[in-house]
Amino acid sequence: ELKVEQNPLFLSMQEGKNYTIYCNYSTTSDRLYWYRQDPGKSLESLFVLLSNGAVKQEGRLMASLDTKARLSTLHITAAVHDLSATYFCAVRGSGGADGLTFGKGTHLIIQP
Amino acid sequence: KAGVTQTPRYLIKTRGQQVTLSCSPISGHRSVSWYQQTPGQGLQFLFEYFSETQRNKGNFPGRFSGRQFSNSRSEMNVSTLELGDSALYLCASSQGDGGHGYTFGSGTRLTVV
């Protein structure tokens, strides 16, 4: 059974600081996704990571994937208040079975 | 380009009733998958449909069912509602194998009283 673990689950940080959210998964996977969710809203797609060593960047967010370590990271550079949200990683099992398995989410608060 | 449309947005039902939720995917997308989000269990996969066929199914009881029509629109049905079925139900649309990602709808918030 595929398990996805995110840490930390809660993060309070100041504007201008850098931080990293970690996503570990338990079995082989060929796809990893990062999503953002604002309170009361749906999931917004941030990144799709398809291969070992993949790195993608959008604004202050950068995501990477190490399939050998079964680890993805979401790095936040010079955080701003607008990035406050809950961030989820999701993994699709190898072969596409069982849909996406989500981590519990990282609740990120960025204070001025 | 229209996004993923879910209806209704909010729903209040009584225990024992049944409910049907609807999802219209992005035009050209043939895969629709459904997820349940609750504070306690987080986001959990219900099922996925592709070209009118159920391709994958999560670990939910048989009270949860779905279907997909020839125009790729999908419905999910929950029979004999329980209080624990109160949740945000999200559907996700993709072109096929998720290689370009999954786009989620705004969700249907179901409250069972």
C-alpha cells in the first residue's frame, strides 16, 4: 500500500525567509504532484514531476523529485504572505493503479 | 477554456437519503476521478473513470458508486447516507494518464444531518 508522508504538517514562518516542505512516499511511483489549497477552496495544481531529477520552478516555489530516495521537496524562497495556504503532495502509484494518494498537507502561515 | 464544473456546490441531506453529484471535465479530457476530503481522513481516492469505464477504485463501501457518460461527464452517487459521509467531494479531470496533471473542480460540500 502506497503511503505518503509530508513534513512538517504545520509551519509558521516570517516573510522573507526560505523553507522546505518534504514529501516521502513508500513505494515506486512514476508521478508526483504538488497542489495548493486555500481555506474553503479547491486544489490548485502547482507542479507535475514525472522523472527522477525533475526540477520545476514557478515564482518563489521550486519543486524537485528524487525517485531513488522516494522524496520530493517544495522549496519556498523569500516567502510572502500570499503564499499562506495548505500544500499537498500527491503520488500516483506505478502503473496508474489506485488514483492519487495524498499526504496530509502542510499548513503554511507566513507572517509579515 | 472552461474548467472542471461540479454541481451542486452545497448540499444538505438527511441520514438514510441518497445523493448524486455531477462533474463536467475540461473539454477533451476523458478521465474523471473523484476524491473525498474530510478533516480527519484528508484526501482519499474514490474512483476513476476513463471512456465510460471504471479504471480504478479506492477503498470505500459499495454505497459509493459512479458512472461516466459518453460526453465524459461523470456522476457519483452515495446511497443510505451516514453522518460520516459529510465531506467535500472533489472531482479531477485529466487527459488520460495524468502526465499533464489533474485539474480539480471547486467541489461539492455535502452535509449529512
